[in-house]
Amino acid sequence: MSVVTKPNSFRSGPDERGRFGPFGGRFVAETLMPLVLDLERAYADAKADPDFRAEMDRFLAHYVGRPSPLYFAERLTAHLGGAKIYLKREELNHTGSHKVNNVLGQILLARRMGKTRIIAETGAGQHGVATATLCARFGLECVVYMGAVDVERQKPNVIRMHMLGAEVVPVQSGSRTLKDALNEALRDWVTNVADTFYCIGTVAGPHPYPMMVRDFQCVIGDEVRAQMREAEGRLPDSLIACIGGGSNAMGLFHPFLDEPEVVIYGVEAAGHGISTGLHAASLTGGRPGVLHGNRTYLLMNGDGQINEAHSISAGLDYPGIGPEHAWLHDAGRVTYLSATDEEALAAFQLLSKLEGIIPALEAAHALARVIDIAPKLPRDHLMVVSLSGRGDKDVPQVAEILEKRTS
Amino acid sequence: MTRRLCARFDECRAAQRAALVTFVTAGDPDHATSLALVKALPEAGADVIELGMPFTDPMADGPAIQASGLRALKKGETLDRTLALVREFRKQDRATPIILMGYYNPIFIHGVGRFLDEAKAAGVDGLIVVDLPPEEDDELCLPALKAGLAFIRLATPTTDDKRLPKVLGNTAGFVYYVSITGITGAATPDFGAVAAAVSRIKRHTRLPVAVGFGVKTPEHAAEVAKAADAVVIGSSLVEAVRTSLDAQGNATPGTVGAVTSLVRNLAKGVASVRKAA
């Protein structure tokens, strides 16, 4: 399974079966198979249509607010005393995270396909908010599935989705987090096949989702390339991003995969620590299996039953990872690390105080690894961190944790 | 390879009635009760036993079968124990076909080759694996056929005439028509549409066509039996298991009987429709 031969290009996947090496594929029920094939055709058609691209660009510029800045984090750099750290400010996008890049693409595609009802799953609620936002903008019915545990810990986003006119369905089955929200969204899709478009929030699920979501997120890496050339006249030396399913990471990484001198790090959520078993690091602590339409690394027991993931961050609390990451891991192109809840909390506070930017707990996982990698690097090393979302949604949760400690 | 399945469908045809396929989850509500239940099914009127292999994330199943699988997992059911259950059953019954139904991951983790060898040796006749469409046939379908196990495919309302040949291509034993777009145990199907769909499928294959999803009562079973070669009942049987349990979720002396009496009534419903031999 883990034998991946080194390809000529790391950017040519997936193949016609939706595989990245042995990963990916289309492991779905027959009811969904014709829909997945339809989507693949519709996406190929849209991709070839300059009008689709033009419409995307118009909305990215005037509605989302792109390009997002590539910001030199001067005080963080000085504090760590090593690599020159740039933050890719995806948290400044409309709706507060990178999720909107992908949702815009999928909603424009859904409109082309004549779909009138949009469903989505969400963990932290960032994808749910982005989906609810674009559904409001285009007058589409929107139903968001969210684990009941996440509804509780990400209340601000639930309120936002309601205000945007979406229906939020708290999912009570299983571990009542993101994985179960995905199951429930798939059950909805299998039931409402005619009018419903499933807007998946990350680079996972059956083909063509991992490819399509990646393509829509590549705007992140494409902009970084141009912005870094402008700022420093060259390519960055390293990239780092947090990974749940891995869409912000894939969007940043993909345009650089064939630049061998660019070192790339993905950071998974280590929860209470990998050795405790209470984590969400599927590459570090899992193995290949099949779930939610694709083969990828998963957290499971010896009998193939899926384990619950554990992370302080609802957006990373998922026992799988996008199949392209699984492939890049086995091929050795990207180095996958992890950060614990505690490390993320510390990074969350550090960035807030040093740069006046409150990051999402998800992005704080990437920052946690920056804190120990950057000081070991020379001052002319250019490091780009994906600041995938803003932390407003996490403020009540983090305040509660910190209050408990001081009292 | 589909000897037991063919023989059973032939018998039902000779008796001028549709076959009754009963679904229960292996290990629900516990392994011992589940074994007793499976042993009691043929006498109650089950022609084919569809045995669910529990999975934590059954994406195509409704609340009843989800809960049933979780009960079994909680009581320690594993793929090994499910295969052991089939071996035990085969000691007393060599004629009733057993189909294992589930999702791919537990099989993939067990090892496809090892799973097929063990299933065949245990006396399994066929497999239904929900998340393996024809596009992924080389994963399990083709090895299963080679190992002498039927791979029973689901055809659905979204499977159009253009796609049907692809779906039927490597199907053996029988075809399972999913009567609704949706999850197990959900909406009641439109029986007129089901009849039309069965005739549509029969234009493409000579295999028997079974119909399931949303079929709950003896009256539903009779309606489906008019059109189909077999009627599949699942959610209402695992619901009968659930309602028979005590407050702690353990089996009671009434658990097996609760299911078999329902199966008896469903079998009557199926047999009430006389079909051409």
C-alpha cells in the first residue's frame, strides 16, 4: 500500500479513476454513482469555459475580497529570531476563512447544473458559514449538517448560519462531530438526488471532490507565488499549513509541488498527544482504509471500525485526511507533523499578542510548529504560513479554557 | 458458485411465490442471541439470510440499522465473530443461502484474500458491499467471483438504462433493487414505480430481482412480491430486536420470538401472492 513510485510530476493527479497512487477513488453507493459522474462531467465542462472562470474571478475580487494579503509578520519573526515569516491572510476573506474560495466555485457550478438545494457538512462551522453565505447571495436553499458536539462548541458560527437563512441540523449519531455530519450529509444526498448539490468542504470524498476542491483552493498558492516574487523576488523556501481534511494546505502546496527546493510541512492535530490515542492525526497515527468515498489514511481499530478523533479544534476533529495528502505523504514530498491542543492554545495567544491577529484554533496548529521550526532557520529563509481562518469563533471556547485555569 | 442461491430461488419459483430475504445484524443485540436468532429464521419463513457486518459509519443506512450495528459493536462483534456465526449456523443448515452485507473498510482491513477464503469456508454464498460500485470492481467484486462467492449489486432508481449493463455486468446470484432514493428503513416505496423498475431490470438480465428499502409490513411485502422475485426486509426486523430489549439494552427471553413472529407474518404476506411458475 505504501509503495509509491516517484512520479515525474506531483501535480498531474488524479488519474481517470480519481486515484492519487493507491489513494482516492469513488467508494460510494450506487445511488450516488450517477450523481458523482454527472458532477465530474459538469466540472470538466465548467473548467473549460472561460465564462465560468471570469465569473469566479469577478466574485473572488469583489465579493470575497481577493487577493488576500501576504503579510510579513515582523514582530513574530523578531520574537522567534530565525526565518522570515510571512502570513497568508486567508482569515481576511469574506466569511473569515479560506473555505469561501471553494464554496464559491461549487455554488457557481451548482447553478450551472440547475441545482436548487445545497447541503453541506461542517466541523468548526467555517465551511457551513461560507456555504450559507453564498446560498444567501444566490437565493438557494441551504441545509448544513453539524455534529451536536460542534454545535455546542462553535455557537457563534451556528448563529451566523441561522442569520444567513440556513437550516442547521445537529447530528446526534456516532461521535456527533464532523465525521458524523459527513455521514448524515451523504444520507441526505442519497435521498434528495434530483435537486440537491452536495457542497463538500474539504479535499476529501469521492472523485472529483478532492481534485475540484483543490483546484478552487489553488488560488491561495498561486497568489503566494506572485506576492512573494513581488516582495522578495523569489520563491519561498518553506510552506506550512494545518490539516484536518487538508483543503487550505492543498491550496497552498499544490502550485509549489514541482519546485523541489520548496520544503513543505503539513500539521495535523495531535489532540492530547499521539501516544494517548486521543488525537486527529490520521497520517501520523492512522493507516490506509476506505471511508466517505475515498481510500486514505484513517484512524481506526484493528477490525476496521473508525475511531473518534480528538482535537480542541472542531475543524480538525476528523479521523481521515484528503487522499492527495495521503499520497504526498507516502511519496515523501510533504513532511507531515502534528501539534497538540496545548501547543495550539499557546500559539493562538502568541500571535494575538505579537501581531494583533487572533487566529482560528485550526491555523494555530500550523503556528505551533512554526514556533519551533523558524528559530532553527537562517534569517534569509522565507517561510509562508497559511493563516486559514480567524479566531472570532473560538474566543468563547478559549476564554472558558483559560478562565478555568486561572480560577 | 451460486448453487445454494440458485436452488433456493428455483424452489420458490416452483412453489409459485416470491422469496423472503431477511436482514439482521450479526452480533445484535449480542453474539449468542444473534446466533439463536439467525438459526431460527429459516423455520420462521426466511428463504435467504442477509447478515449485516456492523460498521461504525454505515452511510447508506437509516437510524434503525445504524443503531443495530452500534449495539453489536458495543457487545464486541468483529468480522471474525461474524464469520464464526456463519460457521455455527452451517452446522445445522446446509441449504439456506447466507449473504454478508456491509461496507468495505472492515473487509479491506481484514485483507481481501483472507476474508474471501474464510467467508467461503464458513459457508457464505454472496456479498453485498454498499460502497463498492462497478467502478471499483477490481477491489473485491472480481476477486470474490473468482473465489466462488456471488457479488450482489444494488441497482437504484438513479441507475438508468445506459448504466444498468455496467451494474449488472459482474453481478451474480440476484440483483438487489433499491426501491427508493434514500437510506434503509426510510420512505415507503411507490409500488407502481417499483413494478416498472423491476420489468426494466428484467429486460437486461435473467437473474432474479429482489426489492428492498422501506418495505416494512406484510402488506408491503405482498405488494412487492407481485412484481419482484424476492422481498428484502431489514429495518423492521432490527427494530423488533430493539423494542424487545430491556432498559439496559440487553436481550430478553422475548427477543428471538419478537423477530421470528414478525418474519412469520411477512412470509405469509409474501406467500399470499401466487406467481407464475
